[in-house]
Amino acid sequence: MTKNEGVHRTVTMRDVAREAGVSVSTVSHVVNNTGARIGQEARERVRRAIDKLGYRPNALAKNLVTGSSRFLGLVADAIASTPFAGQIIHGAQEEAWRHGYVLLVANTDGNEAAEASAISMMLEHKVRGILYSTWYHREVKLPAALAGSDTVLVNCYSPQGEVPAVVPDEVNGGHDATRMLLSEGHRRVAFLNTRALSPAREGRLRGYRRALEDFGLVFDPARVVDVQPDQEGGYAAVGEILALGATAVFCHNDRVAMGLYDGLRDRGLRVPDDLSVVGFDNQEVIAAHLQPPLSTVALPHDELGRHGVRVLLGIEEAEQTGRLEVNCPPVPRRSIVAATRR
């Protein structure tokens, strides 16, 4: 056996051209489907030669010819370390695969230098476009490195609206959360909102007010209590909620609801017998395992990723505002009881 016998050798365009009896440029035009005027008989010879020799196009070289690839990029600030770890990535990845693309993911932990480097790397690989995502819904300044590239923001938005954004529908989410309580006959419904300025704070409050209006109720600002958006915030608010005479509470998120549960239990009170409670987020490690399990509204992270890919590929369009708002579905469990049963 000679030195090279038994060693696999990559089949080149030149090999295909020699087998088909055509020029290398003809093979290149057929492989890259450039639209050049190549006779049908020559095309067939090239295809037969490709099949016979097992030729596989060089993906990077093809990218240079076509100006793009079958890659999509996703750059995230801290998405892989949040309680919703990987849900946006999972949705985007599955949707990308469905349309014949592979997702390249970079988690930058908010480091601007790492972010710029990741975007540069993706652009060097001729990605079809880039999804730029944050771990909570907020306003962002578009990174300079994204200038000139096809970009869609996911779970965030730019106030200038330079690029499309896919975000949760906070208003309808807040409306549906409040409606879950009103539909059970509750009329003294309090809202534990976050102190932190954010689209979630403003949107969920608007939804709460809209639900009250739908039921012919007058908005009472005294029933809106601003707290820290965590377990301690919910725990600290118990006394104020009870003083308001509320029979039900909509909490800004599931962590606030968990704190409310703890505070009620320490006072010898129970959910939902003494107070019906609804959260927001559907953070399942909390909501599904509280006793009783917490009724809540889901943040649709998986769907945000899917819609982001569809907008990036032009399959779906954002509204005239430049934002596509994704529905936050209610998740009823056992933390609500009809007001007539109290």
C-alpha cells in the first residue's frame, strides 16, 4: 500500500469539472445556482459528476459567493443565567432549524467589548441576520457594531425604532391577570406593582386599569402598592394589603406573590381562602410548586425567540410602531376562589 492509499481526499470543483468535461467556472455556476446561462445538458453532466464523486460544496466559499450563509446570530446580555434559562434561545433555535438555518449564540454578560467581538465574528461568518436579546423587557441603545446588518431586537426595544422589536404584550398580560380575579366576583382587587421603572411596570398597570374599566369599576390609586419586585417586597406589603380590605391581589411577578404567601401564612391566613392571588411570569420553579399552586400569566420567552426569527427572515412583520407584541397567556391554577365563597 502506498503512502496515500486508503486516505480520504476531499473532492474539489476541479475534480467535478474534469469528470463532467466542463470548466471549473461552469461547475461553480451550477453549484451556487447563480443564474448564469448554462445549457441543460451541461448542467446534467455536472450534477451526475457531483453525485458520482460525492462532492460537497465548501460552505465558507459559498458564503463568499452569495454574500450570506445559513447561519442566524443571537447575541444576549445574560439570558443563559436567568430563571428562564434558554427559553428564548430554544424558541429561536427551533424556528431557525425549521427554515433551514443554524443559530450561532453568544452570551456576553453585558460586556460591551465581548458584545462587539461576538457581533463582528457573526458578521464575518456572513450570518443572514442577528437577534439581539436582553434577559428582561427594557429599552436599549443599539450597539454600534450592528449598524448596517439585518437586526431584530428580542425582549427589548430601541426608542428610536431603528430596527424591529419583538416584545411581550405587557398591557394585555396585566389585563388578563386582573380579569382572572374580577371574573370570580372580586371587586376590591389590589395591585402590587414594582418600584423599578420599566415597560412591565407601566404596561401591567395600564392592563390592570383597563380590566377595572371593563367591569365598570372606578380605579382607586390607593389599591396600587409599589414594592421591591422580589419575595421581600411581597412579604413587606401584607399589612398594607390587609388594611386596604382587598379580597384579591394581582402581583407584579411570581416572586412578589411568593413573598405574599409567606406573609399571609405567618399571620395565620391562607391563599385563596383569605386572599386570592395572581402572579406574573409563570416562573414554574415558583408558581407550580407553591401551595396552593399560583395562578399567573406567562412571559412567552419561547415565542419571543420564534417570532424574532420569523421577523428576521421576513416571514412576519412588526406593527407600524416597529414592535411586534407577543401574547402573555393566563395560566390558571388554584390560588383563586370565587368571592361568594369567602
